[in-house]
Amino acid sequence: MCSAYVADGRPAKDEASAPNLLSDSAYTTLCSRLVRCEIMPGERLSEPNLRSSLGVGASPVREAIRRLEFEKLVVIYPRSGTYVTDIALKDSRSVTELRLELEGLAAALACGRGSVAEKEQLTALAEQQFGTDDLQECITLDSAFHRSMYRMTRNDYLTTAAEIHFNLALRQWYFCSKVVKTPDWTGVDHRPLAAAIAAGDAAAASEHVREHVQHDSRQVVEILTDYGL
């Protein structure tokens, strides 16, 4: 999804592929802005402004918006316009329910399907995340860790579903980091999860990642509750 695939800027091989490249580029950039809350929940999206900022025409912007609507990042109201989806407590709980199953399955599959090099990279990411006190860097490393784990499943359908719901959870974290000036939250040590995946222990890996999802969800719920959402 948006953070996993970045357009490389190379010219299209033929004219037929050019519209798809433009649409993918618009989607990738806009998705990233929404997930990072560079465009805040509830804001109205202006198509002319998007065309200007993304450097594309109307068709790529509209296609990107349709994809983002499917992924629950924007909502389209007929005769009113397109708005960034609000952050709501009930949505956070619904996303968590799905992520517990998706992440658990992804961790289990990664144990048997990930290469040695991929497992070493996962371990390195876990070490980096554990060693930082910077919240934004921690979020970025957490994102890299999960997306790496998804790729290790060798299951494109699972990866797509996991990416969509991870983006929704990630957006909640970015939102919380913006609205809470002095957050009181604790990070999760991914090293036990990385070690379980490296050892091929599917049961332990699934349990570790489920604990991580539940831990993060509890903190988000607490913050959103205090914020009145």
C-alpha cells in the first residue's frame, strides 16, 4: 500500500501505462499525507488543490480518491465533497479486531517463508526501534518492521489486507502524536517477535505480535478517550 510502494519516476514504457503511473503516484503521495495526518481528519479535500500539489490531472486524482475511499481514509458525500475520514474510538476498536487476526497470521507465515536475510533485517529493525527515544522515529521504524513482515508472508492478498488496516492504525498514532503534546505512552520491544520469527517459532511469533497490537490499541483508546473521541 501507500508506504510500501513508491513511484520511481521513470517514464512509462508505453502510452497506455502512463495514466496508471500517474494514478499510482497520486495515490501514493496522498495516502502518505493522510496516514501521517499532514491533512487532518475531517478536512475537506479540494480537487483543484490536489491537482496542483500532486502535479497531475483530474483523472489520476479521482482514481486515487476512489482507492482511498475503499481503504476508509476518505469519505465522499454526494453534492457535498470529499473529506478526510474522522478518527473515532469505535473505528479504532474495529481495526484492532481485524489486525489481531491479520498480524497473527502474517507473523506465523513469515516464520516459514521469510529468508535468512529478511529475518536478519527484521532483527536489525527491532534493535533500531528499541534503541530510539524519538517518537516519530519509533513510529517510522515500527512501520518498516510490520511492512517487512508482511512481505515475508509471500501472500499478496494477506499483504494488501494487512497494509490497509495497518495504515488505519498508523494514522491513529500520528494523530495522537499531534494532538497530545506530552504523551505518556510506552513503546513495544519488537526483539522477542523478531527472534521468534528468526527461529521459525510460529506460535510464539503470533502471540508476540498480538500482544503488540493489543498494547498499542489500549494506549490509543486511552488517548482518544481523554481527547473526547
